[in-house]
Amino acid sequence: MALNTGKILRVNLSSGKVSKDVVSKKIAADFIGGRGYGIRYLYDEITPGIDALGEKNKLLMLNGPLAGTTAQAVSRWMTCTKSPLTGAFARSVCGADFGAWMKFAGYEILIIEGKADKPVYLHITPDTCEILDASEIWGKDTKETQEWLTQSHGKNTRSACIGPAGENLVKYAAVVSDRRTAGRGGTGAVMGSKNLKAVAITASRKLELGNPEAYTALAKEQVNIIKNNPGFLSHKEWGTTSTQDVTNAIGIYPVRNFRYGQQLNYKEIAGTEYRKLRVGDMGCYSCPARCGKVHTVPSGIYAGAHSEGPEYESIWAFTGTIESNSIEASIAADQLCDDMGLDTISTGSSIGFAYELYEKGLLKKSDTDGLELLYGKHEPMVALVTKIAKREGIGNLLAEGTMRVAAKIGHNSDVYAINVKGMELPAYEPRGAKSQGYNYVTASIGASHCYGYAAQDIFGSPEPHPTDRFSEENADVVIFNQDGTAWKECGVACTFSGGWGWMPLFGKMVAAARGIDKYSDAELAKVGERMYNLERAFNIREGFGRKHDTLPKRMLTEPLHTREAKGEGQMVTHQDEFLDKYYSLRGWTKEGIPTATKLKAMGLDFAVKDIKAK
Ligand code: SF4
């Protein structure tokens, strides 16, 4: 067996220097790949306190050991950096083919440093890496940009790029590949701050696997397990376009900026209604689920709008936030976000926040460029998406994210700013799904639904044990979900595939890809825990602590209204007790700081001095 730890391509945009390296055996053993490598390298390479949009920040693009192989749903990739939205660690996962193409070019990590003095893009092949002039594509949307790159470099090219939002440093700008986005945390703004429009890779299919025979057998076994799995078949049919049926029914679909848990007449936005406008599906490299459901609007004011999506979060972002039942408007807004390179969740949430400020008189028509932000009215919402991306008028303010907007407006508007650590909440109401809410509170990147998705609360998942979704006592479940997500994202395995029955093969597949003996379940669990502790240490070093681990005031002080669903009057009332228990189970101090003993037990001795300094 040949040892294969993964290769690194490092590009400094200030100096133009390009270099290559190989991941050490120690880092490979301790962190596996993907998000593991992301936090391990970022921790070493980022000086605490730097400006996330300054020259000293670094942008990492990472796939995993399984990328580009015949195995299914394992070619996802991600961006890691210091977030301009939160100031904390950022990891944002993306799909399509780019992760596989990184591997075909020979790389598992791209480290992008410095800042170009004019717009550029990278063109990477297995033998070369050039920094090229991007003046022809600067200003173009993400679709036009990728088409231009394919025309320029040939059909064996895949790219990841930013749109106008990233160029304009919108704090929640995304990186887009095909029609998939690394959406959360503003990693597109970091790319824009470096004057980097795109990374294009031209390569043919080629892989280096440590033990190809063993890997091929495992990949076949994986396919056989997945193909008849009910979770897989359901996801293939619907993607996430019907999740709103579940969340509305149980009263956790956030409506009117998180005041209600159920939308009036929600059957108008049911999965079956989206199904009527579906015209196709799209997916990621080597994944038969093709869960991106493509929709086209046939008529009306949004006629011709066409999107790979919206998926659940984006459906919510452009319906629930302003209580609109217009499927057509949600498709139009979703398309705009993909074109402009915006995170749909933070975009929709910022718009929902603006509607509430307008209702409360804290924004007036003279502040909103004449737009009337009235609940149910979707035309202003769609107009705001473009304004945010271009930082036009009121869009320039909303481009900063809800936390900064509230700080600027004052008048207690922070009560309506629904974020954790500056990251806007996704589409699950914490008061009706409290383990999900506490995942938002303690997730390293801010309020992410998929950092430790509480399927126990939402779908009744029985592992590690069932939960009462109104209980605030399930710190062990939150940790189980977070650490489990972490090790899977070393693959990079798609989070959806975690329920398709093949996860017992994951450690064996990683070992075969790397050319080592095995990864036991216990070792995988320890890798996940190690990653989580290092991410926490990164954030502590940046000045975060217990006081930042909190849900928005609304969840702590206002009862949830669920209309016809169960959960009326629910609030989060035991956050302090939860944090005490969570920190204790994690082996952290009462202030939420990993202890030296814990860090050493995780093999993170190098982080002890940083934590002691705090
Ligand atoms: S399930 Fe969907 S998101 Fe996941 S890898 Fe497959 S196509 Fe991509």
C-alpha cells in the first residue's frame, strides 16, 4: 500500500509565488482531510485578531481523501477561513464537481494568501498554476463567469467563483461552483477582498489511492447499501423541497422574522406545489441522488425565472421570513442569489429583519429607496436581493448582516436581529426544536443548521437516544451530532448521506484511500472531537467565550406562537444550565474554554499556550 496523505498547492497573490507541499503523516492521522485539514492549517497560519477582509487572512479550499472516486456522495468540498461575518472560524461546504476536479489536478488543499493588486483568477492543471488577468470577468455574474472560464480553458474545466456580491464584500457573499454554493459565513467576501474572481481547474480524471483494490471493493459495497435505502430514495425524489411540510406541521417553520412557527396557508408552499414547477434535477459528482431540484416559473411577473433550487433553506428564506406564499418569487430570489453569489439564508434573514424594522418604524420608506416592506409583499424582497449584492441604497446597509445593522440603527433593534455570533439563523425555530437551537449556540461557525443537525428533534432519529424536542437537557445529543458531523466532513461526505446506511464503511474507505490499516469508529469519534476542540481554541484565541454562546434575545424573552401546531408559548429558559452541562461534557471550563488537560488528551498540546494566554 502506498501512503497518500494529500497534496497542498499554496498561492500567494501578493508575491505571485506558487509552491507545493505534502501533508505530514501526523496531521493526516489526526485530522484525516477536508474540514480536519481546514482547521489544522488555519489554526497554524492565521494570526489572531487579523482583519478577515485584510491581506493577512487566508482562504483554504479543501476536498477530502474520497473525492473524485467512484464512491457516492463523497466529493463535496469546502472553503475555510476567518469569517468576515462572525470573526470566528468559517467552514462552508459546497458541491458540484469542483472537489473532484481538485483531486484530478492532484490536490486536497489550496491555500490562497495575500491580495492581488488587480482582479485575477487562478488556472490550475496537474502541472501548472497560473495567476491570470480577470478584468474581462470582474463584474460578471457567477453563471457568465463560469461559462467564460469553460470557453477559455476547455470543457474539462470546472471552476469556483464569486459574483458581484463577493466583489462588493457583502459580509455573507458566497463562493459558487456550477449552481452550488459555499454559502455560509461570507467566504465569498474573503475571495473578493483578495481580488480573486475565480479558481478554474482543467484536468482529466486521475486518482492516487493508497490501496486501490480495497477501495474499489468498498465503493461497490457502498453502492449496494445505498441504492435501496429508503432515506436515499426519498431524498432522490424530493431533495429537501418538502421539508417545509414537516416543519410547518410541527410549528418550527420560522415566520415573520421568527415570531411564528407556522405559516398561514402553508399548504400553498408545500413540496407538491414546488413539484409542479420542477423541470429537472442536478447533483454533485458521483451522487445518484441528484437532490438539486430545478424549477422554472412559467408565467406571471417572474416568468422565466429558473433555479437549481430553491432547496428547503432557500424556500424558507424567501417565503417564511416575510410570510409570502409565492413559490415563483422564491425561485426568482434563489436564482438571483446564485447569480450574484449570495448566501440565501443570511440574505433572506436580513430581508426579514428589514421588514420588521419597517413595521416597527425603525426603517422608513425614505430609508428603503421607496420600497414598502409589508409582510406578504414579495416584490420588494426580490428587489432587495439585487440591492444587497450591488450594495445599492438600503442594500449597502443590509449587506453588513443583521448584527451590524442593529448596531448601526440602535433603538433596541438588536431584539429583531436573529443571529448567533453574527450569523443569521436558518430555517428551524429553536424554541420548538431546542437541541437544534443549542447546536446554533455552540456551533463553531455561528448559527448553522448542518453543523450538528438535530434530526432527533425534527425527524425523531433514535441515535444516540430519542429527544423531547422541547427539552433543554440534551447536551450529549448536541455534542454527538456536532462531533459526528465533524468527522464525516473530513471525507468530505455529504451530510444527507449520513442517513443512507453506509457510514459503517466510512473509516475503512478513508483507510483504503490513504493507504493505512484502518480507522475504527472510536478513532473517527476522537478525530471529530479533536477538530471541535481545535475550532473552539481558534475562536477563543479570537476573543470568543461564554457570552457569545447565546441565542438571540427573542428566543429567550418572547414566547413562540405556533398557530395550529404544538408548542405554543415555548421559550428557551435554561440556557445557562445547558451551557454548564455542555461545557462540562466537553471538558471545558465554566467560561467555555478547553482545559489544558482536554487539549493534551486530544493531541492538541500546541494550542495549550494560546489558551493559557486567555
Ligand atoms: S445528496 Fe445532494 S448535496 Fe449531497 S452529494 Fe448528493 S447531490 Fe450533492
